[in-house]
Amino acid sequence: MSSFNLNQYLLNSTKTSPTATAFSGSTSLNTSVFKSSIGRILAYILTIIIIILVILLFINFFITPIFKLRPGGPGIIPVPGFDDGKLFWTTTSPGPILNKDLPIVSQVYGYTINLDVFIENPLQFSTTPRIFFSRGAVKKDTPSGDTLLGTLLNYNLAAALLPDTNDLIVSVLNKDNNMESVIVPNVPIQLPFRLSMIVMEQALEVYINGKLIKTRSFAAAPKDVTGDINAAIGIINNAIKVHNLKIWPRLLTVAEIREASPKLSDIKDFGAAPMSVSTSCVNK
């Protein structure tokens, strides 16, 4: 007489039980229905998103700007990736920038420049302008005066502190070899500020921290000078430091200048030291 195997009997019963088969089929059906429902919900959501996007695009292009493509530009919703400015000098040791690497390779006007400036030691005087930014500059072997043309033979754009004050000069050389300059009196010392310069065919605009300081109308168009960009070198670099040079190959609006990225540099970004309390003179 064979022995009764309870485990084997239960296993065979489960395999052949109509109830178990029905339960398994019901579970599979419920899973399929659930997946189908999720798919329909996702399709509905995607359809709604596409409809909303089409409506927003219609409003953006035909009624009023919705998408803000550039900082300070018109619109409400910022969209990254459309900033056409090129950023340089993000370290504490800014070096020369070759003209071929600039977004304004052949432009002598029609561009905008932002530059963060930190005057570490305004008491380090000189007999010539203390140039901390220049484009296409050719220096004289021997300076012949206390103006930019006394120091430079040629340039497109230059920025400097005057020899013995903390007044700032921004200058464009015109085609008649005359300086077209803006003087900004008493700029901040030991405090970072943003210098913005817009070079147009017939005028120069200078901004400090997003505020228009002065517009200079040209007597003649800018001279056809391009070339490398340089920061202060030698002992002048110890007095005036620069950071976050950004160049756009177009004229920015006032709102774009005010909201331009990156944000204004902190003191630590310049790698500056405490200001010396003594006065010195640089004969350069």
C-alpha cells in the first residue's frame, strides 16, 4: 500500500484548481489594465503640456514676450542657453586675450563689455594713466605726457585711472587719432564695482554698477583698430585688479546690462591684499 504524500497532493491541486487559474488570470488582467491606465494618463498629461506650450509660443511671438532668452531681456520665464556673451578672466591672474579668440574679432564698434574692477591701492600714483584694460593697444617706448595718447600709440578701447586721482577714464580712439573719452570721477575704492562700456559707431556709453554715467558722442567714427585685450601688468596690477570680463558682439539694453551674468565679483575673487596706507609713485 503506497504512502500518501500531502505536499505533492497540494501542489497538484493548486496547478489544476480552476480557482487558482482564475485568480492568476485576474491578476494578470488587473496588471494589464493598470498599465493601460497609466499610459493613458501620461498621454493626456503630454498632450496638455504640448497644448500649453503651443499657446505660450503663440503669445510669445504674436502678443507679448513670455520666454526670457537673455538676462534682462523681455519675458517672464527664463530660458537658459541663449546668452551670447563670452566670459574671460575668471581667475585671479587675468592674462592677454588674443584677438582671434574674441567674439568681436573684426568689430571696432557695435559691442558691449562688462568688467569687474577692484581698486586695491589708489595711493599708488603714477606720472601716466594707470591703464587696467586695453584693446589693440600699442605702447610708446617712452611716455610723452599724462594722457592716454601720451602712453599709447594706438588703441581701440582703453580704461584707466588718472595718474594721481581715483577718477576713471574710458576712451575710444577715433579715425582722426583723437581721444573720445568719458571721465568718471571718484570711483569706489576697496570695493568691487562693475564697469560697462558700450562702443557704438557714433557714441560711447559708460555705466557703473548698471547705472549710466555718461554718453560721449563722437566727432568721428572709431579708428579701424582691432587686436588683443590686455589687463594691467606689473606694478599697476598690484593697485588695480580686474575679474569677469564679458564681451557681447552687440549693443545691450540697459536692462540687460543691469541683469547680466555672472553676478558682481566678491573681493576674494580678485585675490586682493589689504590696502597699503603709504603713498607711492610709479614712473611709467
